[in-house]
Amino acid sequence: MQRILFFLLLLPLFSFASDKRVKVRFETTAGPFTVVLFNDTPLHRDNFLKLVNEGYYNGTKFHRVIANFMVQGGDPQTRNEAEATQEIGEGGPDYTLPAEIFSTADAGHPKRPLHYHVRGALAMAREGDEVNPERRSAGSQFYIVWGTTFTPENLMKRWQRVQQAVGDSVALPDSVRDLYYFTGGTPHLDGQYTVFGEIFSGLPVIEDIQAVPTNSENNRPLDDIMIIRAYIKD
């Protein structure tokens, strides 16, 4: 679905000190968790804060959960499904966000993602490359990475696929390799989706959510997991 980019006109102006990262608290029926937003992805940060301030996520559900992979939410159609006008998983505001995936600080190679899909990463969902070659992010739907750990051999195989998908060499720092070896994540998504935050506290809640039973049709939890409210934390 093609969406028009209105958010530049609609977003309020947020002013943050360069060394301060804003936190957002989620209270859910599975327990609370807090995310911290990155300042080097300002379009995604400000859009997310705008939606949080509007109460956009309140009452929505995690509609797609895949064990050892990720949990996804942010579809307003899940708030009141009796009145839903779109298929669950297709809802959101009528705009998309420009990708904020790679560092533009230098033009060197290999290309360096701003952030990686390590466990606890917060990223925006999007439509596939075939209809979205610019890899623009959805307006509201987000996911939180759980993933799995990797051996050096398996990680290198995944990384070759990343470079094929991106069409260029992509940097994988030693510090990030270690996180994939010992903590986990979903490296095959690196360089293709915008990561704009990470879990600050409450990672065990994400672990619990990613492990819940789901249906086989669309990976939806058999028992609803609702975001009761989300708010900016002082």
C-alpha cells in the first residue's frame, strides 16, 4: 500500500539534549517494559513519541509473535476488531517514514548500520522490498527482537545473505558479533529495517511474550496480549 508522507507537517517539534535519550514505558497484560529511543534516528524517534503522546498504542495488541524471533505490535485495527476496516496486521496511519538504516557520517565501505538487530532492539516494521524498494518504515507498527544465538560459522552464513540483500558490503563490528554469539538477535534483518531504540528494562517480559502459544495461520497469540498504555517516562 502506497502511503503519503504527511508526518513532517504533523509532528510536533521535540527538543532533546544531545546526550539524553527519551524512554517510553509500556504497561501490558504480560507485564511492564521500558524502551529507550536513539537520537540518531530522529524521524522514527519523533514519530514514535507523537503516537505515544496521542495514546495511539493504548489498547492495541501484539498481533504477531514468533518464538526465538520477535514480537510485533502497533496495529490500531487490533484495538476494536469488531469495527476494524482492514485486515489485522495491515493497519496504521496514512504515511510511511524514510529509512534511517545506515550511517551517513562517512562515505566509506563497508556500509555501517546505525544499529543492529541484537536482542532487545526496537525497530519499525515495513512492507517488502518488492513494493517498497526504498525500505520505508510503517507509520506505527513496531517489533522487538528476541532472536537466537549464533556460532561464528552460522553468523557468517547469515551475514553473506545480508550483503546479498543490501547489494553491498556491510560492516559487522566485533562488539556486535559477540552480542550475536552470546546474547542473540536476528542478524539477517540488519541493513534492511530501521532500528530506532532498544529495551531499557523488562527484557524478561519480551521473553515471556515471544514464547506464548500462537495460531498457525498468522502467528497471533491464542490469548490476547494488550498494551494497556504507553507513556513517556520522566
